Amino acid sequence: MTTFKDRLAEIEERIGQACRRSGRRREEVRLMAVSKAHPVPSIREAVEAGIVLFGENRVQEFESKRAAMGDLTGQIEVHLIGHLQSNKSAKAAELFSGVDTLDSLRLAERLNDAAGKLNRTLPVLIEIKLSPEAAKTGLDPAGGELEELLGRMIDFRHLAMRGLMTIPPLDDNPETARTCFRGLRELRDKVAARHPALDLSQLSMGMSGDFEIAIEEGSTMVRIGTALFGVREVRT
């Protein structure tokens, strides 16, 4: 039976190989351990193995974990990577180190207000929908709301724009994911040219099944859950 350190070493080797294939430095890609549906002892084991960046899907789930994390909270970053309802924006601004799924102008306004009341600056990524699947969330890359949000970001003094994120379509063909990841990188480049005052340096794309392709296409943050923690606990 493999340990977390064993699985982490394998993932690190694969990240390193993908970076070498694409002529990139390993330091250009951050590894996010997706700890959603895994208990605090699993997070502690990951921290002991050297992980400092985590992703959680739900506000309430992480709120309950955080209460039991004790000294861990000061050692790690935890980003929200699941869809955020605007009525939970205040709690999200309080709990998370960053919100990687900003998907509307209204949510940006709510998060900015909430972060202001906490006297903090909240890093955010804009989620882009590059999949036709109805269950996927994110802004339409060709829609007017994305451009409106980008134009307003400079006014949100308590939000720190960091880049874009996406989730590819469910498809066994690796080229489907590659097309999606390439599309996000190309969109980022176009958006950055139109909005030079914004920091769009981060591209959060790639998960356990496709992170190597994502790195080859320019990902700066890969979100790894199952390959690190194993199969998630079944919710009842």
C-alpha cells in the first residue's frame, strides 16, 4: 500500500517530466492538493509531506474542517475551487486564502464588499467555461459579462486579480483536454493584451487525469486530488 509521500513523489516526477518536455522550469507550476471530501488527518499528512496549497469545493465543508485544524491554518493556503453562491461570499472571504471560481460581476461585487469589511485583499481567478456541459460553471469566453468584469476589476480594491481557471469537458480523448487548455491560454493572452493593468499570470488548469497535458499547454497551477489522496469518501 502506497503512502501519501510515495504518491506525491510520483506526481512530482510526472510534473517535472512535463515541464522538461515543454521547456519550462518546475518552479513555474504550483501543485494544489484537492482535499475536498477528505478529513483533517489527511490534510495534516499532506502538510507533513510538504504540501502548502490546498483546494476545497464547499464553504460549509471547509468551515467545519478549519475548526478542527488548529495550528495547520497558519501553515497553508486553502483556495475555494468549487462554485460559490453569492449569498456565501462573506463566509468565503473570511475562510479562504483565495477564490479561484469567480464567475460573475455580482459575485465580484459581493466578494469585494466582504473582503473590505475584513480589511483584507482576496486573490481571485476568473472561471471560464470552455465546455458545453450544462453542469459546468464559469463565464462565457465570448460573452459581454467577462469583458465587463475585467473592465471593473481595477475598481475592486479588495480583490487581487491573479488569472483564469477552467475545467475541461469529460472526455477520454486527451486531445479534447488539450484543446480546452490551449483555448484558455490563448484567451488569457488576448485578455492580457486588452487589460495590461491586470495580473493575469496564473492559469489554473489540469487535474489528476490530464495535468501533464495542462502543463504542456501553459498551466501554472494543477489541481490534484485522487492521484494524491485516493478515492474520495462517499457522501451519504
